[in-house]
Amino acid sequence: MAQLHCYVPDEIAEQFKKKAEHAHTSTSKYLAMLIKNEIGSTWPDNYFELFGSWEGVPLERPEQGEYEQRQELK
């Protein structure tokens, strides 16, 4: 597993440490989680296979009624 090193101002480091403590994890794991959330933009496995797989009562859109009449913007 790769190691990354970075430098941040002391005040940012302290805030980061507090956030990691609040998440009950180490700073290393917390940073890895943040990076993964930022970079990991892939769809979950089998995501697209779910389309059309609803087996419950058919979904129907209820009547929408009439639109209200509004004054034109000028």
C-alpha cells in the first residue's frame, strides 16, 4: 500500500486530528476515507443490473391537477 506525505498548517492539522477522533479512527484511516470518498466516483457493483428489477406493486404517478395561472414576469 502506498504512503502519501503532505504538509498542512498546524491549525488545519489540529482540526483534522479532532475530526478523526470524533470519527473514532486514526488520522491515517480518516485521511484514506476522505481521499476514497473524493476520488471513488464509480458505481457500485451490479448497480445498472437493478434497473427494471422492481417486483412490487406497479408504480403509478397520481393525477397532477391543473396548473395555477400566474402573472407574467416583466
